[in-house]
Amino acid sequence: MLGEMPTEQARQIARERGFDLVEVAAEARPPVCKLLDYGKYKYEQKKKSHKSSAQQHVQKVKEVRLRPRTDDHDLMTKLKKAREFLEEGDKILITIFFRGREMAHKETGRAMMDKIKKILEDVSKIEHDISMFGPRMQVTLLPKPGLKPKPKQEAPVEAAPPAPPTAPPPPAAAPQGGTNA
């Protein structure tokens, strides 16, 4: 603790000790300064910010596209993927596309949407309920509050199996016939 001193004297002390004089609180009267290695300080600040940003999850909107006549097995496959997105902390937008005469049977799309909401109700909450935008019926689901996002799992890299041993090449055949003179 050095107390209050003139700036030039503080700079001189910093030079002698091999540190930088860094202003910490400019608004304070008198301004507060510290003696520290500025390069090391910047490195540590960058490390802290990188660590905190790595722990945050940026929520993305993932879309699941369907048709009104999508088969049950295909629907379950897509909903399994939608469940993974929700468990990772992402929003999902479920869209059912209607083409041609399918527009006359919107009730099949609404029934499919209700089924989807019921299947995913344990991991999701509705952000925007079922709505029609031209030939599209959409619903937006959020991860349920309190649901902890699972970290995205990267596929494990497996080592390539060893190559099978190769047989040695056959010995070169001796030339046949006589010599031409």
C-alpha cells in the first residue's frame, strides 16, 4: 500500500520494479492506479471471458419440417431429433407444409400438431401456438423451464482397424529363351 502520491513518482516506482502503472478507477478522486504486468493482466482477462463464453449456451431455432401425410414412423424419428434439440436447450419450430388439395384438409395437420405437442410436452413449453402462414402450419416450442441443457456430444473418433497383412510379391520370373547375338 503506497497511498496517495504524484503520478511521476508512481511511474518511477513501476519502472524500478518492472511493472506497468495501470489506472483502475478513473472516476475516483484521486484516480486509483495499480502496479501490475499489463500483458499478463490482459491475458488473464481474455482467459476469463473465453471461459465464461464457453459455458454459455446460445439458443438457436431448429426447424422440423413435415407434411400432413407423414407416416407415424417418420414422424417419431423427427420427433426424437426434436427432443434432442430441446434437451440441448434450443427452440424448435415445427412446420407442416400443405400442397395442392391438402389445403382442404387442414384438420389432419392440426391433429398431427396436437399429437406432436402431446408427445413433447414433458420437455417443452409452447412459445407460439398453432398458426397458419399461407400453406404452412407452424408451432414454436421452447425447452421446459428448469430443464438443464445437455452438452452437445461429439461423435467419438474411432481408430481405423489395422490393415490386413499383405502377401509378399511373387519373385520376378527369369527371362526365357536365349540371348540374341
